[in-house]
Amino acid sequence: MPSSPDPSRRLTELRAGMSVLTSAAADLGVGSQSEVRVLSDGRLWLAEQQIAVSAADVYQAARGLVAAQLDAIAAVTDRPVEDHALAWLVTLQTNEVMVGIEDEVAALDAALADTALADTALEDTAALEDDAA
């Protein structure tokens, strides 16, 4: 599913997509990780392809990769793309909720630790005042 009708731009998007895919695979332990550097103008330098791409190119490439993945899954399972897209979305939303809960639990734990520390400090101060009296 081309995101751009311009062949030159499409080639850039495909190269960015290949870099995103190879980097993601490398993160999962496949092969070696491609070198990607941020240039001073904000574009990314993809060492493996020897090109610079914009954030928009990377975004469009990632969209294309996800669309191709959804299309392939739908073809293999003989179910509509919508079924898989909605399942992924529910999974991502569930993960978002879980991360939010984990963050809240961590914040609560930190607050309780701070309260316990403050209580200990107050008890220590009271004990010192009792000893001084």
C-alpha cells in the first residue's frame, strides 16, 4: 500500500521501512543492529542505506510496514483486516492501562516510603527530645 505516488519519495520510504524493520529485528537479537544517527537538521542518517530520511519518511514507512503486516495476517487467517487491527488496538490499550496502573502503584509506593521516612524522622526527633528532657 504505497503512501506516496512519487517513486523517489516511495523509495525513500521503503528504505526507511527496511531500516525500521532491521533495527526492530536487531533489537530482538536478529543479526547486528543498523547504525542510525540523528543529523543536525533533525533527519535520521541510515548508515546501511547511506541516506538521510525525515521523521515523516520513517512514520510513513512504519505505517506501510504495519499495513503490510495486517494485510498478510488477514490473508493467512482468511479474516478481515479489521478483526486483527481491532485486536491489536485492544492489546495496545490494555498495555497502556497496565503501564498507567504500574506508574500509579510506583507513585503510591514512593509516597508511602516518604511517609514512613517522615514518621521515622518524627519518632527520632521525639526520642531525642525525651532524652534531652
